Amino acid sequence: SGNAAGGRSGAVATDAGGSVYVVATSTSGPNPSQVMLRKFNSTLSPGPSAVFSGDFGFVHKGHGVAVNPVNGDVYATATSTNGAIQQTSVLRYSPSLIFVSSSVLPFATHTDVDADAAGNIYTAGHGGLYRLNPDLSVFSCASDFTDTHYVAVRSSNSVYASGDTGARLSLRVVRRDLSNPGCSPQQGGGGDNGGLAIGFDNAGFLWQV
């Protein structure tokens, strides 16, 4: 599901074995809200879970989730807000949802996440498109189209993003090449229209819904 004004809020991903991973936002806990991750088997019987509470006093929201096809690690995006302070964390967990590491990206609202066949990680948000190494270090970014909300990846040179141009009802899909290292991030305009969710089917067709 998606929120047209602010990107995805809650998401589902599956791994090669049919397990299902869900990221969502919970209002129970020490903060106004925190991020919940839950694993289910292929018949939707619940398995392990994880909670990201982050800094005290912040509103934390879970947005995107993706599975690394190489080793099964799970990656989720979480935005954290406290007044004018905003940041986005990319969280890495083992397949059994044991926390491994995290990384904070510059500029807020990187809401979606995807992985390519080599295990590289991609995020989209008001800071543009980012390619991260599996250890969450930044490899490259594209900041010419900064109001992105959804990302779908075929390979590192075929990264697709959906978002808006800042104008009313002005939505578009772009394709970017993130195969070369280097990144000069910049703040996006924070368009209000969001984007439509995108993804590939098994035949390689890109869908926007």
C-alpha cells in the first residue's frame, strides 16, 4: 500500500523460499510510534519479529522492505521525525530478523527500498535515488530527480523510480544508471503528489499501480 503524499507506509516482501516479511508502524512502545518487522512462513504462520525504536521522542515510521537474494538479509527503511528534525535509516537484519547494522541517509523521506540480483540495495526519496552496498555504505546516487517515492530495479544501470515534479498531478517514471561510483546528494523539493507504486513481473514488464 502507499501514501500519495509521503511515499510508502508499510510494505511486504518475499524471499526465494516463500517466506513473507512485513514492515509497518506501531503506536505501542516508548516513542509516539516505532517500526515493526515480522516474518511469516509461506502459509502465513507468524515467525520472528523485530522492533526499531530509534531515538527517544521521535515518530518512527516503517516504509519499505526488501530481501537480498544473495544471502537472504532483510532491509527496511524507517523515517524518524521530531519537529524540524528528520532523517531516514536503512536497517539491515538477518533472515531471522536479528539486527545486523543500519545507516542514516542525508535528507529525509527515503521511503522505498529494493535489491538487485547481486544484492545491491536501492532507496528512493526526496534526496533522490541511492545505491548502497550490501553493508549499507553508499556506492552512488542520482539527485537530478529528487521527489521520488517508489523504486524498482532490474540491474544497477536500470533503476526505475516513480515520483512527482512538484506540480499538481504531475507524476512520472524515470530510469537512471547507478552503476558508476560517486554521489553528490541534494535536498529535494518535497512535492506533494507522491508517486504510484511500481514493480516488475516475471516477464520483465514494469507495472505502475
